Amino acid sequence: MTTSSQENDWAVWMRAAMIGDAGAYRQFLVSVAPHVRAVARSRCRSLGTPEGEVEDIVQEVLLTIHLKRGTWDRSRPIGPWVAAITRNKLIDILRQRGRHITVPIEDVMDSLKAEDPTPELSTRDIDTLLGHLKPQQREIVRSISLNGSGIRETADRLQMTEGAVRVTLHRALKALAVFYRSGRP
Amino acid sequence: MKTDDFINLLAKDFDRPWSFRSMLAGAVAGGIIIAAILFFAGIGFRPDISEAVRSNRFLFKFVVSVSLAVTAIWVALSVGRPGGSLAHRGLALAIAPSLLAGAAVVELLVLPESQWVPHLVGHNARFCLTLIPLLAIGPLACLLAALREGAPSNPGLAGAVAGLAASGIAATFYAANCTDDSALFVITWYPIATLMVTTAGYLIGRKLLRW
């Protein structure tokens, strides 16, 4: 979205992702994250929200983009779609934290053009929320995210089928989105 | 958890998602089937249906109800997505009311004044106000379920639009049962039933369609 070529890449990756290309999908998320971070940081800065919360917001927005990717109309540009989700989520998150704000979509579009590549921050919210998952969901999420295992390895280790691991992972992510929404623990 | 690790996690859940468009299409089909079952099992066509289909007044009711359903579904496709608002397609919602208003004006011109009130009151107002909302429950439930998989920027609005679409589907079935064909009857009672369903859609949508 910095340039139309960036947005083009996003669209290409996302289309590939829709037909099952996990690598392209990962590239899409990796490429979108710094832009979402730039938006989140500029919002937090102007509202005086602690910088430490920026990465929590980034993760929640990415999760939403992930779960709602079926709402992208492939015949339309992907940048405004990412901006709309980011904006909606920002308003909700900051409202949850007791701030009633309006976020003009133009501001989001502008900040989305910037990149903020500070990726090494660790977050607390997600780790707390993981604690609310069912044990098996948590086990699978930990195995894939923290240990970097693949679906198959995880399935072998837990003596489950790959399909069952996939379904459990998907349900876990949906559950996380609900936990995020229903308020931070 | 670091964001890189989180991204790895998301990227592992890459099963092809249903597109919002297919979800909505499925909901429309499901809603129509439920309303049809209810209609044929419980209500059925009016007794004089074979003569009625030769009457323009009778047929025009379907022009109005189908255009309401089609335009509202088309608008739902837009307001169900992030960033969607009435600004893009909202004007289409004026089509059904305009057609109906036009027909009512014609009716006032062609009917003698003494016939206005009897046509407006009709015989079936109570059925109209109960059967349309009843027939709309299934379609509304299906449409709200599909919109839940969407991401409406304005949940209340999306729910209300689902209510309009459900009313259009319900009214299409109900119109085949109702023997009051005057546009004066339709413009008086159908909108009240539609308003009930739309309000329900709005209230449920505001709660249910947040994401």
C-alpha cells in the first residue's frame, strides 16, 4: 500500500492464499504487519496510550484480517479493505480501553502508507488469552507458534490426524478473537 | 508472543475460507427454502390463484416485494463488508418504495373516492401483520448468520438491511396468499410488517454482528 505495487503484491499473495498457498499467505501477513504497526503507533501516540500496547493491537488486527479474509472482494483493491478492518478494530480496541474516539479513514490510509519494522517486541495480551483456551487448543497453538512445529509434526506428537489439528487450530483462533473482543483479562 | 511467531501461527490456518458472497448466497437460498416450507405447509396459495395470476394488481405485488428482496440483498453484500456503507448502494433501496408509491397514486386516480378506504382497509390486515414477520424469521436468521461471517462496519445497519431482505422474501410468499391486491392495501400494511422485521434485524444485528 505504500505504493500501488505494494498493494498489488498484497492482492497477488492473498489470491494465492485463497487457493491454499500457505507461503504466499505468510508473506502477505509479514508484509502487512509493519503497516498496521505504523497506524497503531501513530494512534497510540496521539492518544497517549502506552507504547507497549502497540504490538498487542497489531496482533489483534492481524487476527481479524485473518479470520475475515473471506470478506475481501477479489475484484476490488485490497488496500482500502485492510484500512477499513484496521480502522474498525482500532476504534473498538481503544473504546474498550475507555477512549471514545473517532478515527478518520483518511488518517488510516495515510498511516498505512508508512512502515514500522520494530518486530521484536513480545506481547502480553495474547499469552494471557492463551490461558483461556481449552487445553488441547492451547497445546496446539503453543506447539506451532512457540516451537515452530508444522501441522504434521504437531499431529504426530499429539497422536492426532492433521485434519483434526487444523480444525482445532482454526477453532482456537476463533476463540482468541472472541476473548479479545469480550475484554482484556 | 512475538508477532513473527503469531504470524507463523495464522499462516498455518490457511484452509480456503468461504467467500462472503457465497455465504450470503447460501443464506438467501436457505431462507427462501425455509419460508417456502412454512408457506406450503401452513398457508398455501389463495383459492382463486388461477384467476389471480391474470390480474395486474396481483402481479404487481410481486414486482414490489421481489425488488425489495433483490435490492436489499445487493445492499447487504456491500454493508456486510468492512468499510461498507449505504453511500455505495443505499439508493437502490428506494426502488421498491417508489414503485409502490407510484402504483398507489395510479390506484387513487382510477378508483372512485368511495372505494379508497375499503381498498385500503382490505380484509387481511391482521394476517399481513402476523404472517409476513412469521415467514421472515427463517430468512432473517439465515441472513444474520451469513453477516456474522462478514465484517460489517455498522452492525445495526447490516442487521436492518437483512431485515429488509427477509421482509421482501416473506412478502413475496405472503402476497400469493393474500386476496387484497390494491396498492392502497399494500402501501398501508406491508410497510408496517416490514418495519417490524427491520427493527428486529437492527436490534439483533447491533448485538450479534460485532466483530
